[in-house]
Amino acid sequence: MDIRCGLVGGRREYRTSEFRVGYWGGTSLEGSRQKPSALVAVTSLCRYTIGVRAGWLTDIHLNFVSSSQRSRFYDLVRKQKLDTLLLGGDIGEADSVIQFLAEVEASLHISIYFVLGNHDYYRGSIAEVREAVARQVAASRWLRWLPVSGVVSLTDNTALVGHDSWADGRFGNFSRSDVMLNDYVLIAELRGLMKAELYAKLNALGDEAAEFLGRRVSEAFSQRRNIVVLTHVPPFRDACWHEGGISNDDWLPHFACQAVGDRLATLARAHPEQSLTVLCGHTHSPGVARILPNLVVYTGAAEYGSPIVQRVFEF
């Protein structure tokens, strides 16, 4: 495949007919939210020296991508000369996520820190997929599932933590929403629940993520100045992008996790001299939200059948 490299706004961008690198976003964060604008391939989060190049992917849905296309995509990722990969969930489905994780590992041979997304549990159960993934990473050289990895030191100044998370139903108006996600049909723990039961289950999944990330981020703040949080679900209303705007009250309950956002905001306010950078996906629409002076959220873009590298971060 012909890969063309050009400079866009002083930044290097790689393009192919199917795969794009760093095609959205911007380095300026004016106001509380930023719509997709400039073409950006590299974002530096290190003020002085660069120690680690980390590529961020999310919602790659490899079950919609042919074997030959996946091989070309892995070639493109390798061309970024990454030290590590941050993979934000929705890798495949319950019957394929193990296979795809192994395939990514075999293709890249770098540390792969990842979380799972809701699609990774489709046609299976949350408990069974988590158990299978835990077994896989225990025997793996490169795969690191963040819920079982503790605080990861990226550099002397930067640490990484993460959790899959879940939309907890609390944003928007769950009781009046007519949205019926495939989650509620294809995931064993959510199938067949009455609306009140489903709301309680989503609350519990969101609370689980918030409790976990609260502990991990607190621990990370005791060790490093800058913390990166990798997760699947946007943790704030203002980070729940849809086609350049914010999701409405019908969709918000299913696409954002208030419990996680509340916990992260509380921790960021308690550590004003330190920073939190959140990487999430799930909505398939890109954007950047500055929640607090020291808390910013990047939401990734996605299109079924066309995986991309969202950004390359330099720490």
C-alpha cells in the first residue's frame, strides 16, 4: 500500500487509502471544549525531554477488518516507531478479543497497555471475558491489561493507569431514553433486565470503575506529577462527543460515566499542581474537553472497518 507522508500545519501526517494517523484534534485548548480541527500526529506532554513515544488507539473493531487490512494497519503502526501502545477497548467481541490481542502482540512486539470496551463482551459475559483476558496477559510478554497492572511508570514524571469503565446511566435522562444498545441484548449480565434493573446494573458497573480508578489515581499521584488515564467510556458530559457536539439526554446515559468523572475531578482539584490526561473512546466522535486547568479529556474517533492511530504522545 502506498503510504504518503506530508507536513500539515508543521506536523507530520501519514495517510493511506484506508488508514489515517492523527487526523483530528489540536494543541490549543481554548475554552472548555474543542471541536475537531487541526491535523495533528504528535502531542508532547513532556515539557523538557522526550522519553517515550506512545501510540493511542481506540475502538479499532478488528472483527470488521479483513486479515489483509489488519496486516497493513499493523505495518502503519510500526512505522510510527513507538515505544509502547495504549489501546482503549472495543478490540473485537467476546469470541475474538483474545485472538486479536494475540495478533496485535505478535505484530508489534512492544508493550501494549489496554482496557476493554463494551463490544469486547458481545455474545459473551463480562465475567468470562475478564477471566479469559486475565489468563492471557498472565502468560504474555507484551500484553498489559491495566485493571491488573497497577500503576505503570512511563517516565520519571508520568504514570499510566486505566480501567475499562462503563456508561453508568446517570448523565442525561435514562428513565425517558428509548435508546436500546446492543449491549443490553448481547451481553449476558445485561440481557433481559427490566429498565430499573438495568439502571441499577449500569450504576454498579460505573461505581466499580470509579472506585478502582480513585484508588489507582491516588496511588499514581503519590509517585508522579503527570497521570494518564486510559479508559473506554467518556467520564464527563463535555467529553461525550457526537458529530462535533455533545450527545443529547437520550444518548448520554449510555455513553458516559458520571461516577468516574466525579472521582477524577475530585482528585484533580485536590492536586492542583499535578495533571490528569484522560484518553477515552466509545462515541466514535472526536473531541477535546478541558474540564479543569489540570484535567483534560481526549475522546477518540472511529469508523467501522477503518482503524486509525488517534495520536502519538511523547512523554
